[in-house]
Amino acid sequence: MEPESFPIAGIALALASAAALSVGNLLQSRGMERMEQRMDAGATGSPVGHLVRNRFWLLGTVLLGAAILLQMGSLAFAPLIVVQPIGVAALVFTVLLTAIVAKRRPAKSVVRAIAVCVIGVAAFVTVAALVSTQHAIRDEQLIAVLVVLGSVLIVTAVVMIAGRATPTPPLFWVILGGVYSAFVATLGKTVILRIQTALKGHDFSLDATNLLTLGCILGIGIAGGLSIYFVQRAHVGNKPEVVVAGLTVIDPTVAVVLGITILGEASDAPVWSVLAFIAAGAVAVAGVFLLSRAEQRVSVEGAAT
């Protein structure tokens, strides 16, 4: 029996998740700035200690947790490749909120970069809604996701060890945060579908299949922890808009690739839709890099004045 899909409910929850993600990242960014200011002023104690006592950072953490729960809820109602890209709405929310707080209009280059992100993601979601399907997850698919996660962990470790002697570009942490956030969503989707299938079949036996599901839950914990760590690193040296862009464009791009290639959510899709996916994804990712460059340019111009 195929899992049921209610795209409208999934899209509504995904939008709510995007709003929580936007506000949460803004608050965490403010908390990180306060912590750095105190450390620069000679405050004693560890940076972590200052963070956990900062109400902005703590509230931001709560909202990011709420965003994850809402995201998991959205995945229970619709295919991964439909709801995950909707998180780009957080980028729009973030820019608007930042402009309101700063009482200034965002730079035209920033607006153009965000428009590129939104156009790419909107095109992707439109095509996905037309051609995507949900399927019960087989054991070999679940194993494949875990193997890919293990490979990414190894590559990340090698890159970080090899690059210790050179300065790390700020955007690197943004990308890693988005990549591991994508695995949280993908593994979460597999667990949700497995639970839905078990509930319909009234099968709760602790066999090899359910042990694999437990392995996925462990993978969610590992990927989630690393995503949180890298996002905190990303806030140092990046504007909140750039961090949110990475989470809302890199994350769905990776998650959608996994959803299409491993979970088979586009197994019945025509050839034209695959080409549309590639083109739309490339546009959205290009928007992230344009936004990073635009924010750096704005920061330089602001410092000069």
C-alpha cells in the first residue's frame, strides 16, 4: 500500500517551518554577535557559557527546534521534493525582517540574488508537485541513504583535517550546515514513511527492518548535531541572510537529489521534468553564491562609509 499524500497540509507546515527558521537564525546571529562583543571586551569564561546565558541565542535555539518539528510534520503529509524547497521562504522572511529592524531597504544586488533563489526554487517546487510520488521505503533504499551519509562524514573529516593550516572560507560552514540539514530531512522522511507503513500493517516487531529504522534515527541525531554545530560556525563571518540561504537552498538541493535518486520520488517523472529539476536547482544554488557576494560587497561599502 502506498503512503497517502496531502500536499496542501505539507506546504502549510513547511511555510510555518520557514518562518520559525528565519526568526530563529536572526536571534541566534544576534546572540553570537553579543557573545563576540563580550569576549572582545575581555569577558571571562568560555564562549559556550556566554551563549547559553544569552536569551536571544536561547530563544533562537527553541525556534530552530520548532522549525525542525514543523519540517518533520510537513514531510508526513507530502513528498520530500515538494515541501523541502519551500524553505526558501525563510530567506525572504529574513531579508524583510532584517530590513525592518535596521530601518533600511536591502541593497538592489541582495534583492536580485534573492529573486534568483526564489525563482529557481519556485520552478523546482512547481515541477515536483506535478510529477512526484510517494513510495514505501525498502530496506536497500534506507541502507543506501545511511551509506551516503557515512561517505559524507568521511569526506568532511578529511577536508577539515587537510585544511587546518589554511583559513576556512565562511561560506564553507554554510554549505556544510545545509548538507547535514538535508540528511536530517531525508532520514526523517524515511522514518516517517516506515512508521506510517507499520501503523497501517500493525507490524511493530523488532526485526532487521525496524533495526534499520533505529539506525536512521541515530543518523538523524548525528546529522542534526553536526548541522547545528556548522550553523553556529556559519554565523561567524556570514550575514544571517547568507546562513539562511545556505539552509534553504543547499539543504533542499541535496535532499531532493537524495529523494529522486534513492527514495524514488520522481520514478515516474518524464524526461523533461528531470531536465527542469537540474536547471531550476542550478539557478537556486547560483542565487546563494550571488547573495554571499552581494552581502560581502554591502559590508565593505558600509565599512568604507
